[in-house]
Amino acid sequence: MHAGNSSGKRRTFQGKGLGLLVVLGTLTLGLVLTSRAPALAQAWIPTGNLDLGRYWHTATLLQNGQVLVAGGQNAAGGAYAECEIYDPTAGTWTATGSLGTARDSHTATLLQNGQVLVAGGVDSDYSSLSESEYYDPTAAAWTAVGDLATARGYHTATLLQNGQVLVAGGFDSSLNGISTCEIYDPTAGTWSTTGSLKYARALHTATLLPNGQVLVAGGQENDSGDDDFSTCEIYDPNTGVWTETGILLTARSSHTATPLQNGLVLVAGGSSSGIILSECEIYDPATGAWSTTESLAVVREWHTANLLDSGQVLVAGGKITPSRDASDCELYDPSTGAWTATGSLPNYMRYWDTATLLQNGQVLVAGGFNGRGALSSCEIYGDFNFPGAPTAVTATAGDALATVNFTAPASDGNLDIISYPVTCSPGGRTASGTSPITVTGLTNGTSYTFTVTAVNAVGTGPASTPSNSMTPGVVPGSPTLPTAKAGNGWAIVGFKAPATSGGPAITGYTVTSSPGGITATGAGSPITVQGLTNGTAYRFRVTATNAIGAGPSSGASIAVIPATPPGVPAITGAKAGNAEATVSFTAPANGGAVITRYTVTSNPGGILAEGHASPVTIRGLTNGTPYTFTVTATNGIGTGSPSGSSNQVTPATLPGAPTGVTATPGPGQATVSFTPPSLNGGSPITSYTVTSSPGAKTASGTGSTITVTGLTSGTAYTFTVKATNGIGTGPASSRSNRVTPEAP
């Protein structure tokens, strides 16, 4: 073996921890074996770090399930007195009472009363120690007990079935092997000598057999590097005597020895004359012989070995070359005699560490050494579950990308989730992180769905249900310049789709008014915008939206003014004329738009007349026919309701001229006869007027004949007749015959 460590101060071997770990594992099997349902996978996971980086320390499983780490060496080569307690439930370390004597390369043994006995070791001056002390978990303190008769380090300590502790071999301060052995009696708190080993040795293993005897295997006589033992010995507690048993097929030290559930003992790895080994052997206590079994896949020494609840043996870490450490781990199956890989230590390659089987069946690896120096990192090996599937997966499209949101799975497999890989379909592109996760490199215009998995230290769990389908792309272009038509508090806006959808289909359009910012949406053109104020001029812009978002707006439409049809005009009167009537009215409310015309409608006949203001004359009526009238108002929106009916009027004209006028003279008078006109003008003739010429003497009457008096005798006269109706007096008739009145 080689003397000196990386600092040149210490040797590079370690026997102390290996033999002790195997013995502790053997003794605690009855305490920690429980029935557990198989998990989905076995894996390593990080756990809380030691407060102090250390190696060549001890780790002891306490009866309460916690782990006591004691002593060890620091990065500077000095021995620690500090101790720490690991809580598997919290995964954390806390300081506890310090050793009375700083030491490394010692042994630590869990006694049946729950206390922990620490014996021997090496101090900071590299001298072997004889001091011993025990730890009381209740008081969290150490108490000194009697010293070993022989100072020693790199020895083994085995808890016997009677509760006593057997310490065997080790190195003295000169790195020479020791053959003497001692027994500690917890009841008396004293040490006593017992039979010595046949061969002085250190860096060996000591294993409690089912019959209560102790098997010591291999080791070194001194630090020369070429004196590894193949010899093995059996200790009988009843006689206190060691006897030789079958020799190892390969001499070795710095190996592990693990008692199997079938009563056999598995020896694995180590080194022989400076060569690191992969060879493994099985010891059968019934025959006292060794036989080969399958070799480790990786050569290693100064590794750890633990018997798991399953009956398999876990080998972890170690050193595989003088300059290279191992992180690889292997499982041995006694039923097949074969080794299989079981992952790697997740933090660092390491050796000179400890590995402790916890009550829950997991294995705690703590501290150790590698090229980084003394390690504080710790790791857990055990049966763990894969995480469940994430849920509520949704995808939102972007430009050649998607943003995927999801909810963490209900079960994390009792381990922290390391990452969430997202996979797209089609294409299989992936991204990972925590929600939300962006997947890039997608093809715009292609439809995708996404699944999410959760990853913990065990591995990758099942995939989620696929997300919604989405199509990456950019926002759509602008719709064409819109048109607008106003209505009563609304406007209908028409437009054409943009030249490009941006990749994803356009899902809708939004029309926005100015002023007011009133919006309306729809799947296509046209879109009606409600809630506008009548009488206000509005312009409108349109945007198109797809799964990416809203694109740029169109230009503004021409201005339109929402309005309602005008109100009802109020007729103030109708006046008849010749085949016409003049209708007067008061203008109504315009409904928000300028009234462009008024329409007068006759009844009967439905004759129409239009005008821009009151009054409006309606023509084409039939004289003599009674009429009433209604009026409507019209603006840019439409025509309002008609007014009520006007007063009744009858269109008419002047009567025609009477005909057949004849005169008959009399004393100072003349009697004029005539025929009424053929047309009364549409209005009854109310009177006739006869006028003389000369003299313009007149006389009136309601019909033929009419006598004109006051004439001058001897003067010749002619006469004309006019008819009068409700409109007025018509034209004069032709002149009558000439007559000369007589003297009275």
C-alpha cells in the first residue's frame, strides 16, 4: 500500500470504515427489515449536506432511526471531535455533542442499550488511540469509558450476540499490524483481553455469522503494500479462541464483506499487492470454504457495501485507479450470483465515505474524499416512485413557437421534480423547464399539440394528456379600408379579410369606433357596432385576430352619423286651390340627421307632393272632390311616421260664363235672361251679377232672370252676366242684345 494522502500527511488506505459498516449493517438487520411494497425504481438522490466535510469518520444508525456521524478527518488532515445527527424525515443534519477525543479511523458500535461505543482511532498527530467513549442519544453527550489495552486504528469492532463488543486487529502508530483482540462489556463498562488473531492484520473485515461467531477475512500486516492476506479466521465467543478457516481465493484488503440473508458472506473488491480488484467470493460457514461468484463490473476498493431489505447487496463508490474515484454503483443478487448497474452517485465520485442502511430501507451515503478534498455532500439510495403526469396542459401560439402551461402532477414520487420536458407533435421538438415553457423552432401554419412529463431522480414519469391544438405564426395583416352605414344608434361596418392570416386561422375581427372607442366583434364582414350616439359623426377601424393576437388596424372608414327616422309633423291646416291644395305643418324632431324632404299624401287618390319645408302644395287634384292630407318627414336614415289627417278641403275654380243672354226693356229698366254656365268650377254657383253698358248698372240674383233698374229712358243698353261660386266670380258672358228702356 502507499503511504501519504494528497497533502502528503496521511496514508491513502482506509480499513476502519469498511469493516465497521459491514458489522453495523449485520447487527441492525433485525431492527430495520420491514415489509414494504415494491417501488417503481431504485435511484440515488441528493440529501442535506454535513456541516463539516469529513472522511474516515463513522456513521451509526441509532434506535430512533437517526444517524450519528462521529469524528473523521478534515481537509487539512486534522482529526475532528465534532459530531452530527441526520434526521431522515427532514433530510437535514444538526450538530450534537462532540467527542471527548478528536479522532478518525476509529470504530463506532451501536450497543443493545441504544448507546454508541467509539473505540480507538488516530489523532491529529497520526498516533493510534486507546481512548474509548460512548454516546447517549438521550443526553446527546459523550462519556469516557476504560481505555483499550492496545492503542489501535483501522481495526474492526463487532457487536456479539451477548451484547459485548469484539475489537480485533488494527494498526499501531507505526502502521504495523496488531493481532491482539479485546472485549468490551457494556454492563461493567470495562475492556478485557481475549484470544489474539493468528495473524496481525488491519484493513480486514469482521462479520458476525448466524451462529454467533465472527469471521475475519483478508487485510494487511503492515503498510508495505505487498502483504495482503488471503487467510481468514473464526472467533468463538464461547471460548475466546480464533481458529483458521478457508482462505480467500484472492488475497485482499480494503474490501467489503457482507452477510447475506441465506447465511453466506459476500466479499467484494479491494486491492491485492497494489492492484485494485473486481473479483468477488462467497464464504459458506457450513463448509468453511470460499467460492467464486460473478465479478464486479468496475474494479474498486475503499467502497461501501450494504445488505438491502430485498436481500440484494448495494456496492457504491470507491477508488478504481490510484488517480480515479468511482461514482458507479452495482447491485448483487444472491439468487442469480450476478451484478447489475444501479445508477451513479449524483453528487461526486467518492471513497472513504460511510453508507448506512436506514430503517426505511434506504441507504445514506455521507462525506468521503475525492480530488475536491473532504466532502460534505450526502446522498440517499432507495426505492422511489416516478412522478405522475402533469395536468391541465394548454398551449398558446407565437411566432414559430408555443408557450405551454401546465399544472404539476399530483404525485412527485416523494422526490423533488427536476424538470418538465415538453414534446410537440408532429416533429418531436422538445424543451424543458417549469411552467410556462416555450417551445421554439416550430413551423408557422402547422398545427401542433404538446405533452408534458415530469422528471425526478428516479426518471421520467408518464406523459400528460395532449394539449389543445394550436398553430404558430404571426398576427394577421390589416383588413381592407372599411365601409360604414349608419342606423339608429348603430352602424354596419363592411370590410375584406387581410391578405395574410399570419399562419393560424383568423378567429375573429374587432371594429372600433372613433370617437368613443366602442367595439364590436364578429367572425367576418359585416359587423354591427351598437351603442352609438345618434347625431355624432363616427369613423371605424377594423383589426383581425388569430391565435397569436390582434394584427394592425385598417385605415379609418368615411364618417357616418347614426340617427333615427324623423318624428311626426303636425299639420296646421290645408287650403284648397284650383286642382290643388296647400298643406301647412310644423317640422318634427329630425332623429339626429337633417330632414331632406317632406311628403304630402292626398286621401283619396294617394297623390303625392314633396317639399323641403312647410307649406307644400299638392297638385293634380280633382276639383270638386273633398280631400284630406297627411305629411311625413324623411332624413338619411328613413321616413318617419305620417301625421294625422288634415282638415277636409275641396279643390275648385271660377265658374264659366253664362250664355244666351237676352234683354227685354221695360220702363226705366230691363229684364236680363241667361243660361247658367256649363261648369260651376267645382263649387256651387251662389249668385249671378248683371252689368249694364253704358252706366255699369248692376243687379244680382241667384238665377235667371235678373232685372236691372235705374236705367235712363231712351238710352240704348247691352248687358253682360257673371257667375259667382265659393272661389270667386267667373268671366263675363257675351253682350246681350241692345235695348232701350221706356219712359216710366
